[in-house]
Amino acid sequence: MRLLINGGDWNTVAYVAAKLRRNKYNVWYFKGYKDHPDGDGSKIWDYNKAKREAGLDGKRKLGSKKKSTSNKKQK
């Protein structure tokens, strides 16, 4: 949003929809960060934490396809 504001004039962003929402995938990604073990205040990204936060643990593997069922008659 900061890039859309021209010289502090908020009228330059009037065309942006009021229904603007965060992308759920971005939220899941950033929830995957955890404190660094050194305790220095930095963060590291943890794949397993992100997967848990997204509710994907215990479900099918990411990127795997579901088996399709066929409606064709068997011979």
C-alpha cells in the first residue's frame, strides 16, 4: 500500500477495492516462522510448523493428486 500513496495523498489509492484481504497462503507461510534457537531475536522458517499452522498435517501430501473415480462400466 505504501507504494500506491503519492506524496501523502490518499486519493491516489481510491480505486483499490474495500474488500482487499490477505492471501491465506501468505498467512500460512509467515506462521511457519519460529524463534531462532540462539535466542538472538531472529526467526527461522520451519516447514513442519507452517504445515501444522495451515492444518495440513495428517492429510495427503502436498502436490499429490487424489485418485479419480471412474463412472465407466467395468467389463
